[in-house]
Amino acid sequence: MKRLLRGIFYAFGPRARRVVRRLAYAPVDLFLVFRHGGRPTYNGLPLPLPGEIFTGGGDFLENGLIFKEHFQKLGALKPQESVLDIGSGLGRMAIPLTDFLVAPAEYHGFDVVASAVADCQGRITSRFPHFHFRHVSLVNDLYTLEGASADHFVFPYADDQFDFAWATSVFTHMERAEVQNYLREARRVLKPGGRFLATFFLTDYEALSSARGGAYEFSVQRGEDWYMSWEVKGANVGFTPKNVQQWAREAGWSEARIYFGRWSGRSGETTDFQDIVVFS
Ligand SMILES: C[S@@+](CC[C@H](N)C(=O)[O-])C[C@H]1O[C@@H](n2cnc3c(N)ncnc32)[C@H](O)[C@@H]1O
């Protein structure tokens, strides 16, 4: 059922999808605003309402807080470090970090959806000027149909600018040449000793078999990569762990440590929903 609804949803274009979502969630949003006497907040910042959240399911604030912990435990993030948020969306990672990252350390985020960037600038930068958001015009068939290809995109930041970077639920919507480029670019903008945490759907044999028949079944194969929808390629994309580790080596990373997630229903220890890879 979940897969059928997802298929219907993907038949709309990216902008129309966001409108459909807002309409479908209007009663929930109204109820929340009524119950809280306004929007729920964190550290004085208003949070987006469920109908506005086009960046994935689950509890927006809770997920952000969980990743704040992952960044510290798995990525050794410290309050004085400068960070880069690749695909910053609606600020799910940025908002919980507003009471952690201390100026002059800087947060920089970029995203392909202009309205999301404007929203973060309005809600977050206005209160925390060391948080910067930037729109980049790149195409991604799940999020925007306008812009250049991301596979040769040069991040608009200097070499060695950051201590820590992340891409949460972003490479799960990008194709292999784009991810390979982003691994190289992340390496370039991080200082020596920098760490990069990214989430993936790692489609090894065990994950593909465990996910079969469920909401996260990858049914379309192209080469060694897996897609959930052929019509909307960015819908969800899976790569083998072996390929990701190989691309990491090619991009100059000496380590790519994998923490498997529970999305596929695989057995054994898991850390989060998606698989996490920490490049160092
Ligand atoms: C599932 S959302 C996750 C957003 C955010 N990282 C989070 O964890 O809440 C994926 C985000 O990646 C952005 N995105 C897609 N392709 C991108 C690209 N080539 N470069 C940067 N951001 C991209 C989308 O616009 C969207 O905001």
C-alpha cells in the first residue's frame, strides 16, 4: 500500500508534490498550531509543520537531535568546529546545532530547493548569524527540474575550509557520478584530519533480500546501482558498500567506516534508519 501511494505521489512534479503534501497535512498542521498556540519551537526557533516537510518522514526534531549525537559520537564534532551541511533542506540538522556550535565557528549549508534555503535564512540566520545558507541551481528529479547537473558541481567554498561535513539523506537521492563528485568535493573543502558523515542505502545482497516485499524494496537495477522508481530516479537510490568504499579511496579518503541501518530489516546491530558512512 505504502509503495502504491508513493508511486501515485511521484507521478506529480517536484513543486506539485510539495503542494499536495501541504493540502493533505493541512488538518494536522492546523491541529498542531492550535495545540501549541503557534508553531512548536526549539531553542526559540519555529519548526516547520508536517505539511511543509518535504525532506523525509519521521519526527523532524527528534531526528535532528539524534544526528546531533551521531555527529559527536561517530564524527567527533566539537562546538568550536566549522561545518558544512550538504543538502541542508529545511534545517533539520542545523536547528539542533544552534545551541551547540559556538561562533566564530561557522555553519554553512547549501541546497537545490530555493524556497527551503530562503526559509532557513529567514528562520535561522536571522537569529544565529554564524549559520549561513546558500541556494545552488542543480537538477534533481525528486526536488527540482531546473539547474545544472551535480556531477561536475564545484562546491562554492575554499579548500580546507571546514572541520566536519555531512550529507544526511542526500546521497540516497543522487546518482553515482554525482555522489563520486561530492565525495571529491567534500574531501577538498575539509581540512586535513576532517571528517565527513553521509547516509546511504547500501544495497548489498543481505539488504536487498531483507527489503524484498517491504516498503523499501529496490526493484530497478542499473549496472550495480539500485533504484526504487525508474520514472523518478532520485526517489531512492542504493549503492553497494564495495562501490562506496572504492569511490572514497578514489576521492582521497583513507577510511570509510560503515554503520549499517535498519531500513532493510537486516539482522545484526544497527545505528540509525539509513546506513551511515564516516569518511576520514
Ligand atoms: C531527504 S532531504 C534531506 C534534507 C536534510 N539533509 C535533512 O537531513 O533533513 C534531501 C535534500 O537534498 C537536497 N538535494 C538534492 N540534490 C542535491 C544536490 N545535488 N546538492 C545539494 N542538495 C541536494 C534536496 O533539495 C533535499 O533538501
